[in-house]
Amino acid sequence: MVPYLKQILETLVHAFRKYQAKNLLILYDAIGTLADSVGSHLNRPDYIELLMPPLIERWNVLKDDDKDLFPLLECLSSIATALQTGFLPYCEPVFGRCILLVQQTIENSGPDTSPDKDFMIVALDLLSGLTEGLGKRFFYYKEIYLNKYGFVFIRF
């Protein structure tokens, strides 16, 4: 698949302009599976410039409580792992939002309520993808982001 990666990515990006909500779920899955399959071969500036804008655009549109965020977070987890340091430009907003989703889940739980843990699970999965993709660099950025966003309840 690697020799045809540019054509595959162009086709997938074209699908972003055509697909509606239901088919976007399939598209996210296809992109995530592609990232899992080709791994670090995806970490090229021209591929990143092609693939990331429509994903980040969708990321910016979805609200924190939107269930359509789940498949996007799962897709981004695979991409973060594959892109490795190529994901660094997107690391800060992704990290911050994942921490926020975890924090909201914890804050919304109480003695008489059970929280919707799905948001926390997919956010933690994406943080795991960041950790796997960035390796030791993640721990450097983790300290910066935790200090910047004031989140101190998580210790890695």
C-alpha cells in the first residue's frame, strides 16, 4: 500500500467533502486502519498536509459532548501513533482537549450519578496514541501542557 499512499490519501480527503455524518464514521475507520497499516510511512510533510486539515476542521466543529467525537478520537489515536513527531503541531490542542474530556467526566460523576465514561475512555486512548507516537518526547510536552492548562490530577 505504501507505493500508492498518496493516491489513497487524496481519495480519502476527497471523500471528506462528499460524505455526510453516517459515512464519516466509515471514513474515520478507513483512515485509522490505513494509519495502523502503513505506520511511519505516513509521516511525510506532504501526506500530513493532505490528511490533517479535514480532520482538524472536523475536530474544531464537534462539541465535547458530541458522540460523533468518539470515532474521530479513535482515528486520531492511530494517526498520532503513525505520524510520531509529525503529529507535534497538533499535540497541544489534542492533549488539552483529551485532558478536558477526562476532567469533565470525573467532575460529572458523583455519589448518586454514574458518569458517561465513554468520553474518558476514548480520550485516554488518544493520549495513549500520543504517548506511543511521541515516545519520550511526550513526557516533556506532558509537563508543559499540564502546567499550561492547570491540570495536575493526572500523574504519568
